[in-house]
Amino acid sequence: MAIKNPIQPAVRAHTARILTHPGAFTVRVLKAFRANQGLLLAGAVAYYTLLSLIPLLILVVIGLSQLVDETRLLSTMTEYLEFVAPGQAAALVEGLRIFLNESTSIGLVLSFTMLVSSALAFTVLENAMSVIFMHRVVVRRRRFIVSALLPYFFIMLLGAGLLVVTLVSARLEQFGTGEIVLFGVWHSLEATSKYLLYSMGIVGEILMLTAIYLVMPVGRPSYKRALIGGMSATLLWEVTRHILTWYYGTISQIKVVYGAFTTAIVVLISVEFAAIVLLLGAQVIAEYERMLKEPVDLPPIPLTTA
């Protein structure tokens, strides 16, 4: 006699509950996020991200400028930093450009300091993930050496991703200068090129968030759940990012209030919202995993002959 595995029907039943009652699941996620002090965790992640951002960008540009043109690299970075700091990417890259032009050489001590500083955000993010995925931490803990090396893995991953995006975006911009004939009328490919560049940024955002949800939390990774979290966080962040861009460009009086500190304050606020979205995506995965452990009414398991 062979008995069918009841795990898959249980997964389908819980998934059906979420799809049938998305509002109830959303409320559950928000309650758990509040119980985990999610806003406090996001504030810590945002603060250390602000400290790590410039050293990280400097290291990435210095490393990749040996492979691609620095001007091309900074142009690509300006475009895709808009996904992280809407409205302030140009100011960040301009400050980075000034530092690179004025610094004749970077000593060993400064290089080590920037390397450590650039890893702070990932370290704090890992600790925040541990709070959200506490049900995994209780079962299994991560080795110290793995936690120590994990931030540098993501730094290399970011560098590799930026290199690929720089090379591909250069090709797409060349593609955008061309024209095609459609029904006897010449049409520019510039709009198509911009759409492809934006789509590439969205795909890269999903892949990066999926990698974070896959590797950062302790425990056995699940590709499907990490992808669900990555897509959910990307959708939520794109909505938030466009709202922030509209707010800063229309009704915000932040320049009047903060003056010379405007860029730092705007970046901090943007990163704060990004951290909230990132941790909310993790909370979605965590609550889904907790839900799978709850009992669910299933039909009787049929018995089949081997």
C-alpha cells in the first residue's frame, strides 16, 4: 500500500487561502511586522546603509573602472541609483566624481576602512532578517565565518551586476540611436531603448532582492518563496518610489527646511522607505512559512495500491 504525501495538498490549501483572502494575509503580515519592531529595524538598516553607500560606490567604481570606461560607469550608476534614491542619484554620483578626481591615491588604511564600512549595511540587514525569521534561527544558527563573509559576497555580486548592466546599457543606448521603417514611416528606437533599460532595472531589482531573501535569512533556502518575496518587494517599492519622486518634485518644501543638508536627508528618507519595503518582503515569506506549519482541513487521503 502507498500513501500520498499530504504536504503538497497542505501547501496548495494554504496558498489558496492567501489568494482567496489577500486582505487577511496582509493584515497578518503587518501585525507580525509591528510585533517584530519592523520600523525600528528598518531605521537601523537605513542608517547603516547611508554610512555604507558612499564607501561601497567608491570601491565598486575603482574596481570596475579597470574594466570599463569610468564615465560610462558613472552614467549607468546615475541611472540605476534612481531605483534606490529617487531624485538624488545625480547628486550622489557628482560627489563620487569629485572624490575620484581629487584623490590621487587611496592608501591601504583608507581602503580597509571603506571595505569595512561598505559591509556594515549587509551585517545589520542580516541581523534584522534574523529577527523576522526567528522561527528559523531557533532551529538552526549560522556559523560566524559565514556571517563575516556574507557582506563581501553581496558586494562582489553588486559589482558583477553593475558591470553587466553597464555593458548591456551601452549596447541599448546605441540601439536607441537607430530607426526602423514601419508602414513606410521612419520611427525612432529611442523610446524602445528607454523601455528596455527600465525593464532591465526592474529585472535586476527582482533578482537582487530574491538573492537577499535567498541567502540572508538563516536556514534552508527556498527559491520559490525568495522569488515571491522579491517580486512583492519590487512591486511595492516601485509604487513607493514613484510616489516619493512625485512628492519631492511637487509639494515638498524639504529644501527650504534643510538647505545644504537636503541631499543627505532625502537619501536617508528614501533608504528608510526602501528598508521598510525590503523587510516587509521578508515578513511575507516568514508569515507564509509559519502558515504552512498550521493545521488545515484536508479531504481524506486516498489509499492506492503500489
